[in-house]
Amino acid sequence: DGKRAVSGSEDMLVKIWDTATEAEVYTLALHSDLVTSWQFSDDGAQAISGSDDGTVRFWDIASGKEVRQVAASDFAFGAGAGLKEHTTNQHLLEASEDTLLITERPPGGEWDIEHGAAPVACFRAPQQITSVRCNGASICVGCEGGAVCILHAPFLAV
């Protein structure tokens, strides 16, 4: 629904953010190594985080409590599903160093600049970007050192 964002970082924490106020709602601290991936469940009721500690944890958004833990080895992650890029139906969000580039799907469907993808926005983060996730019109950018930037991009919700 775009009202919450989730982030994870090297400090082993998963955080839930209010996208309207940009305030931290919950800090979820059960991982024992760096958090390498996170996203919302399809229904938006849970946040899911993966860590180098070998676990995938499921968190209830309403309470901030862990509801399930699974060994990461039980999942098959697709190659190319990098943390530093995210696609929507019409846009690609890619990070390189401290810069986030948002491009629009070109007529031929190719996702790279060389094949005609139109850049529609660019954002420079305060530190190197480690992850990018999009939820509706909100973009959550995780940076080295635990910094999190929440960007509002109404054109993504179209």
C-alpha cells in the first residue's frame, strides 16, 4: 500500500519505516550477521529478511514481531535478482556506487540505456548504495553504514 518501507543493513538490523513521516516504526534485531535482502510479502502484512547468518525471517508488520524463521538453504534465489536493482512493470531502478538511476521501459522492452531506455530520474545517496526496493510510489534506498533514504516517486505508482 506504500505506507511502509523495509530496510536492512550491515548492522544486522531490519527496520520498518513510515513512508509519509519517514519515521522509523520498528527495529527488528534477531539476525546475527549482515542483512542482505528484504522485501514485503505479496499481501503487505509481513516483511521478509535474509541474512548472511543463513536465515530468512518473516516479520509481522502490525506488531513488529518475528513470526517465522527458515534456513536460507530452503530457498532457491534466482540469478540476477540483485539487491542493487529493482524492476516495476514500467521502470528499472539501478544503483551504482552512490547513484540511483530510474529508467523507463523502452518500446522494445530492453532494460539498458544502450537499447533506448529513457532515464526519468536520478538520485545521489549520501553513501554507497547497498540495496534498492520499491513499494508503490516509495523507494527505499539502503546505504553503507545503515543510512536509509526514502524517496517519493509518484510516477512509479502509475
